[in-house]
Amino acid sequence: MDDETDFADLEAELRELSPAAPPAHLERLLAAQLDQPVPKPAYRTATTWTSWKWANWGVAAALVGLMAWFSWRTPEADVSMENAPLATLTGPGLEVSETMERGGIVYRPVSAERLLLGSRVDGVVRLADGTAAERVRDYFIDTVTWRATAGKGELQVNVPREAVRFVGLAAN
Amino acid sequence: MDDAPDDSQWRHWFRTYGGRLLLAARQWSRSEADAEDIVQDAFVRYWRHQRHLPGDPLPLMLVSVRRAALDRIRGDDRRGQRETAHAADQSVDWFDPGVGSDDERRRRLESAVVELPAEQREVLVLKVWGELTFAEIADQLALSPNTVASRYRYALTGLRRSLAVVDCHG
């Protein structure tokens, strides 16, 4: 092996060097320390049922309950797709009538929009009069905005809709 | 090494490993007093909490020494750098005095080890007297095994060069 990289002799020589023993006073210090009882760890959590620290869980539960109650009281929380008021949507202009009441607040519709998400051609069908037509399925989202008659409260209801229409095919 | 040692055996353990632990602690401390404190902390921590762990105890104790040293360094940094006469502490003999005809060469080798760059010396100490593998040293020092092996090789090259220079002029 290359003399520069063969260190076996030197390593053997190093291993013959024996680290000096620690001073006697260090062993005495260790004896004094190890003779003492092991200190108990300082627990940060409750370890007995009578500990006041369990009260933290009660406080947390009360806070969660309070937040749930507030969210239930908020009018927006009452509105879901199932409970959404039925608005009368008519024609391209989507005229909306009626009013509704939620939590003692009367809302009136102020705008309605229809967004066409897409269309799909189901296929060609023959109508009752014998003419051929394409059956087209349209997918919409109707958005109705309600505003409180008093105050600044506002609700928005999105209703997915699907419509089928027939498009006559030009006769040959 | 004994299995399941009881508390009365700590002296035997300390006399077996204490010198190596202190030698390792010196690599990461600013003074001899610091090194002794580190060994004390590390040994107590090991003996109370880790001595029942399986495997060779020396690597575990060396890890404990390293952690105690890092804790102390962080504590010193928080309190402000403490300038300590480290050079004076190097006058402490790191190795047992040799007996025999080759005492002069042994003394020169000891001096050469002490005078190595710190990053090479810590690897040398952990490898030769800590009996750790390159992978274990790399793990402990958060270095790559290749870096550790290179530092070890540089250390040996440096030692050989130091001894050769003395031989030429001596």
C-alpha cells in the first residue's frame, strides 16, 4: 500500500496512548450526586383527578359550546341548500318575488343571476309530430341575493339547476 | 460489559470509561473545569436514564458527553462568551505517562495530537479512543461520513508529518 495512505503503524501507536484517568475529585463529585435520590420530573399536566388543571378542559369545552351557540345564532348559518327559500325565477330576467324572514329579520330579494355552466347534447330524438330534434341538457347556477329590509344583513342563495331543451334539426 | 448493572457498579464503569469521556469532553470545552463538568453531567444522565439501553455503552456515553457539551456551550453563549485560558489547560496531561525506552517518541506523539486542528482532533479522538465508526462519528458531529474520513486522514497525515519533522531535527 502507498506509504502516504497506510497508517496502520501510526494508528497502533495511537491506541497505545491511554487517556489519563479522571481526577479523584471528579469521582467524589459523582458519588455525591449519584447518592442523591433521582429528582422527580416536573409534570406539566394533571396527574390526579383532584388537580385544578383539569379545569382547563372544562374551560375549553365551554368555549367550544359558546362558539357553536354563536354560529347557530348567526342568520347566515340558517341558510343551506335544503332550507333555501324558493324564489320565483321567471324568464331571462329572472324576476324574483316574495320575502322571507330569518331570525326576526325580513329579507327581500334584490338580485338574481343565472350562470350557464355548460351544455351537453344527449342525442337526436324524434318528437311527437315526427320531426327530428337534438335534446340538449343545460347546467346552471342560479344566484339570488336577499337583503334585510332593516340593517345591512345580506344573504346569497346558490341553486344548481338543470334544464332540457329540444333544438329542431333542419329538414333535408 | 456487565449486563443489568446495579448502582454500586458505577465506579467500575467510570474508572473504565472516565478517561475516554474526559478526553472527548476536552474537544468541546473551553477549559479543563468545563470538561470535568461536562463529564459529570453526561455520566449522571447516562447512569440514571440510559444505562439499561442495549448495545455498547461507550457510544451512548459519548453521545451524552456531546449533548452535555452542546448544552454548556449554549448556556455560555447566552451568558456571553467566557474567555478561558484554554492554552493553559492544554498543559494538563491528556494521556497516561508512558513507561519504557520509547518515552520520547510517545511524548512527541501526544504533543502532536494536542496541536492538531480542533476539527481533525475531535474526529481522531472519537475514532481511536471512542472506538466509533466513521458513520457514528458523522452522526454525532452532523457531518457526512466522507468528511469525517477525510478529517481523520488529514489528522494522521499531520501527525506523521509532525513526527517526521522532529525526527529530522532531533
